[in-house]
Amino acid sequence: MTNAPSGPQPAGLQPPPTATPARKIHMIGNAHLDCVWLWPWQEGYQEARATFRSVLDRMDEYPDFVFTCDQIVLLSFVEDHDPDLFARIADRVREGRWVNVGGWWVEPDCNTPSGESFVRQGLLGQRYLASRFGKPTTVGMNVDPFGHNAMIPQILRDQGMDTYTFLRPGPHESDLHDSGFWWESPDGSRVLAWRIPFEYCSPPGSVVGQTEKSLAQINHRAGVDAEPVMVFYGVGNHGGGPTKANIDSIHRFDTMGSFGRLKLSDPRQFFDEFAQALGPDGLAALPVRRDDLQHHAPGCYSAHSGIKQWLRRAQANVLNAERWAAVVSREYGIDYPREELLHAWEQVCFNQFHDTLPGSAVEPSYDDARDQLGEAVAIAKRIITRSHNVIARHVSIPMDTATQPVLVFNPHPFPVEVDIELQYGVQPAGVHVVDADGLRTPSQRIQSTATTDDKGRGAVAFRASLPALGYRLYRLIGGAASPALPWSPPATGGPAVTPAPVTAEVTDERVLLENQHLRVELDPVTGWLTSLLDKRTGVDVVAGAVGEHIQISEDPTDTWGHRVISYAGAGAPMSTTRVLVRQQGELRASVRVERTWGRSTVVEEFTLAFDADALDCAITIDWREHAHLMKLRFPTVLTDPVGTYEIPFGHQERPVDGAEEPGQSWIDLTGTVGGRTAGLTVINNAKHGYDVSPADSPTPGLTPSLGITAVRSPVYSWHDPRELEPDGLYSYQDQGIQRWRYQLVPHTGSLDADNATRRATVLGSTPRAMLESFHDGVMPGIHSYLDVETEGPGRVIVTALKGAEDVGRDGQTDVIVRAVESSGRPGTTSARFVLSFSDGNREVVADFGPSKLRTFKVPADPAEPVVEVNLIEWDLDRQPAPVGQPLVTPHEAPTATADDVAAATELAPADEDVQA
């Protein structure tokens, strides 16, 4: 029985033979559960209880069995509806046999969410672990996502995690060949990473196949014969967990000595023994990865346009709600809506799950995702509207019956010049717009959203010049403006700028848009740019470029795009059906281009404002094709180009090779034109799948270009190698209408990443205008609640301003300010943040290295000092070992204090739909 490869567990197992390989294999029992995939969230909610009950039963049967859990939302599900089962889990956590890792609310897609979303994953997860079990985790874990952005190590370290385990990309999908290595962010933060070999879940029987295939994939370092390894087992995807047969086989093969010593373990034990086996010199000699961990399933960067746009909208709205709620709480004593914002962030973070956000789940799950993200937006809008009305009633707006007051609120932590579109009533002759001093701002009439016989209902677009995180008062006045009326200066000071005429012209020979900075020409046949001339420098990055703008091609790949490297192949162009001038006035001019292909249409409205140095485009796609994709391509004449992509909290150069890559809101191609450095940045508010393609790709004669994968229409949850039946009935993604915007920003000189990020932020979240009444108030007609000054080579941008998670002294709201160095330039950049409130200013002064993220707590009590905190909003001394230093062995997570537990219990879940 000692050598029985299968069958019942033998009694009285003997020690392994002397010839057993000198290798310890940490067998990690887990139950990977996709909250949403081929089933809706409600099914995942139930399965969490069933799986965890099974796990606890195995613990009763096997005293050495250890279980690893890594999605905190699953624990909240069980706590929500089965408190007795949750109490059993807590007992096993205290015993050390139930080990919580990961520290994030779910295993999210690790490319598409914003940087702040990754922060909130850990804020929810780590505070939950501290409040329920007394301590957070130090091990990051995302085994199932399809790639990992390069800023994750910095985020993990600042959330108290020093190690990271993952599965994808596999050794066949990337140039990453090491199982264990240091993973380093651009700021220098490191985590010790381990790629799981083969798979994270196993069949319900013997683990022999799982172990053999895993050992075959592990890359061992020469001279470290006894280096421990980690193998995951347990039934997964739909939950289940380790079975009796799994555990029995581990005991049996440990006794046989077949693979080495097998230990029922957890990731923390593994990492500690791994570090101990290598020693300081071995750890220091580990390879260092300073890059993304890519690629797997590139089709998921673009699958299901809806979920990606819904998430963008939800992220922006909830962040804006936090800012305004913090302002009115601090300024006017309004209760900070922690519970409402917690609810919103739970919905946002849940729908970043790695099968929801990538578009790989079943069709009905997107009805839930739309509703849940819509709920987050609705919560945010209520908070924003309440906050703006609280501020508005304190603004002094003197009576002037010939005018209609309008307050415009800028949620961004920097000044903006932006065109505001506003609907109004009772002005049949139209309106013009002035500032609080009666000085005119550029404006023009636009089409109203109301198509009625009510002649008084109309709409206006006007230029708002707004201070950072603040507001400005404007007024609507009926009728046309007097030519003698002086012009309003910008909010940031300086002389007023009188609008120069904007030209819009459509003829059989050319289409022209021109202002004082740019001259844009389009071909009336193709509907695409033949020139994008910067009149200030004489550089044109488009003139002479070769290649179609819109390419449609067959896409036979599955939903994930398995084994796809590039979608940048040749495609059919759309036919241009109409080109016309859409609007023209003192503020802006626009040209509308209409195209068709098959049963689908695309409308692009190109708009040039009077002072713009970028071309704006509002695009409407009505897509009716099956198993096809659409690329928007932007050909250039750049030579020796370099491609750069925005990633969460930063940006990264990648090869110009046509590969499909993930990104945030912008991509850039920079090279030379006529020997001068120049480039083109493309910004958008909806898409995440991109490429930068070299000359002669995919066919000879083409010039270098940028590409956005605008639409893919695979069958929902279609996974290769399943073949679709020719006569089968299937549901295809992205059918119907979608609307979004992009901007073309030509630049002479090198890429300005900070400028691109700020433009993208404004494009994704337009300042809000509200009609107001006349009343007394103590606040002026223009005010900023935040000022940021920087010195040094880089730039610093505030990414979050919010109320602290922990209630301050006497119930007051302390303010959290988080910022990141956004240029990536070498050197130290000094930043000074000034929060301006009626009872006095509070300042934060700090230095930032390139791409460095820092968080500060500004107490409401001016007697308390400003302190730096980590991303969980805890003191920095609760971090693990210093960045880049060898791990402490044995390594323990810091224990939560009584105050931590009391504060974090505010994260208690509410009802089922909240948790979903």
C-alpha cells in the first residue's frame, strides 16, 4: 500500500524513501471562483457559500489541510447571508489554516481599470480583512486576469503587500521565462513575484497530472537544488475547492517521494521559505522585470464596448462625487456620505472582475453590469448635485433680471479651458454669455435636445475658463452681443483673448477647418485628413501619409482573441456618403463626415474651436456586422517613430510593431518630420485596445500609424477551440449604436505625457454647468478649493481628493489628497498643494520621484499636522520591509489595531445587490 498510486488513503503512512528528490513542493489548496463568467453574479453569490462549506468540511476531516482565499467579495457574500458559516471561517483564520491573500475586492482585469480603481480594490479588500480577521494580507494574488500593468508593484507595496502570484501570461505567451523574479514599477517599487506553473485549479481526483505538468513548467535556478516551488490545486472556476481525492493523493505521493516533499501550504509560507532558501545573495541575484506582464487574450482589450465605456463613466463620476463631498463636508459641515460612496465603489470594483470587464462573460451578465455601474453613477450624481447646490447657495449672485445666472463647476485639480453645452428656456431670440463682471465669453447657438414647437427652448455652447477644483459664475443674456462688449479674461489671469474667426469650408476639391493655430484639410472622397498643419511651427504630421482611416475586416477569433498578436491587418475602407459643414460661429466650427459599409454606418463630427491646438471628433457608430472588427487608423509621416501608451498612473513605451496592446485614454507616436521632433497623440473617452504600426505594415507603401480597435463583434463567451455551427443561432457583441469622442493632438517636440493625461481627464469628465437664481452669499463669483504648484523636471497631478475613511476628531472629516508624478522624467519634483477653505488654508509640501504615487491625510483640526499615509489610509509604519529589500522571514502581516478594526467595520456589507 505504501506505493499505491491511487485508491483509498493508506493507514499509517511511512516516511518517504531516502531517494526522494530534495525539493519541497508547497501544495496550495484553493477554489478559484469566477463571480461572473458563464453564469450571472447571483450564481457566484450562492456558490461562495457552497464552496466555503465544502472547504470547512475538509478541514474537519484533515487536520493539516490549509486553504487559500483571494477574493474578498466572496467572504462578504457569505457574511451577508450565512453568519454561522462566516464564524467558522473566522475560527479557521485564527487557527492559521484559512489564509486570506490577494487583498483586493475581486481579481480584476489588470489593464483596463483606472489607477484609482486599483487603489480602491485594496482599500476595500485590506480594510475588510483587518476589520473581520484582525490583519490584512501581505501577499498579492491575481491568478486569472489576462495581463498585468507595470504600475501594480507600486500599488501593492503601498497597500502593504510585498509579493505577487499570477498565472498569465504563460511561458508560451511572453518573453518572461522565470518562475520567480523581482517585478519593479517605474518608480522603483518592487515585489517578489511568482508565476503559477500550468494552472490554478485541478480535476477532482489525484493531483498527479497537475503536479507533473506544473513541475515541467517551473524554471529552476542553477545551483539551488532545494529551492521550494508552489503548485496550486482544487476544483475551480465555478468554485468547488480541494476534494478528498486531491488531499489523499498529496499525502500518498508525499509518502512515495515521487516528486519531492509535498506540503499542504499557503502562498505566504511558500514565499518565506523561497526567500530563506535563496538567502540574501540569491534574492539579490533574481532577475528584475521592469515592464508589463503581457500578453494573453488581446481581444479582451476591445470586446464589449459597453462595459468599458460604462466603467469609464462610473469611475469619473464617483471620483468627482468624492471631491465635491469632501469640499462641502469640510467647508459647510455637511456629513460626508461614506456609506453611499462605499456602495458606489463596491459596484465599480465588482464590475472590474476579470471576466466582466474584458467582455468574456455571458450576455445576461451585462444587463447586471449596466445596472450596477448605473447605480454607482446615480449615487455619484446625487452627491454631486447636492454638493453643487450647497456651494451655489453661498455664492453672491446680485439681482439682474436681464440675465440668467449659470454656475460652472470644474471637478479637476487643475484649471481648464473648456466648451460648455447648456440647455435653456424662455429665450426665443437666443442668448450670449458673459462672466460675473459682465465681460463677454465666446459662445454660439447649437441644436437643442428638445425638438418641439417651444421657441423659447434652446441651447448654447460657450467657453468656460475655470479654476482648479472650483467654480465660476456666468450669465446668459437674451439676444446677440454688442460688438463693443469687452472680452472676459481667463480664470488663471492674463489678458483676454478675442476669438479669431474659425473657417469651415466644404467644396468638391477640399474640406477645410482652420483657426489661428491649426489648418486641417480633409479629402472629400475619403473623408479623412490630408493635412494637420501646426501653423505656429510649420510642422504637419499628416501631409503625405498613406493609409485608410477606417478599416473593416473579418474577425474569426473567439471572444478572448486567443493567440491573436495583432488586429492591424489590411481591411476594407468605408464609403463616404456625405460631407457638410455642421456648425460655424465665433466659438467653433465643425464638419460632419458620414460613411457606410455593409449594414453599418459611422458619423464623425470634426470640431475646431477658435483657440484649439487639437482637433476634436465626436463619433457615432451604428454597427450591424457579425464576426467583424473596425479599426480607426491615424496614418502619419513620422520617421523613426516611438510608441507610448497611457497605463494606470503612468505611461509606457512599447515597440512599433502592430501588436494589439492595452492602454488607458491615450496613445502617442513620436518621431521626426523634416528632421524636427514631432508627434501625434490620440486621446479618447471609451476605448482600450490599440496598436502602433510601422511603415509598410500590413502592406507595402503605408506610412507609420496609430490604431484604435473601435468595434469587435464576436459571439458572446465563445471560447476557442469550439467551432461555430454554420446554421447556429448566436448573439453577437456590440450590435447597435455607440457614441464616444477622440482628439488628435499634434505636437512639435517630444511627447508631453502630463498634458496628454490632463486632456484625457477633461475629455472623460466635462465640467458641469447649472442654472442658478439670484441671492446673497459670502462666496465670490469665482473660487478654487485647490491650488497645486510644482518645481523641478516633472509634473504632479492630484488623482484623488476625498474624505478619509476613518472619521476624524469630533466627527469631523479629514481630507485625503493623493497625487502622482505624471511626466516620468528623471529627477525630483517638488509639489505644494494648498486647500483653500473659509477657516484657513492647509498646505501639503512633498517631493516626488518619477512616476511616484503619494497619499496624505489633512486633518480637519488645524492643530493636527498633515501626515503621509499608505493607500489603505494607514500609517506608513504598517508597511512590510522597505522597497527592494530582502523579505523578512518568517513574514507576518501587521496586526490591526483596535482603532483600525473599529474604523474598518464601516465597510460592512449591506444587502445582496450592494455586494454585487
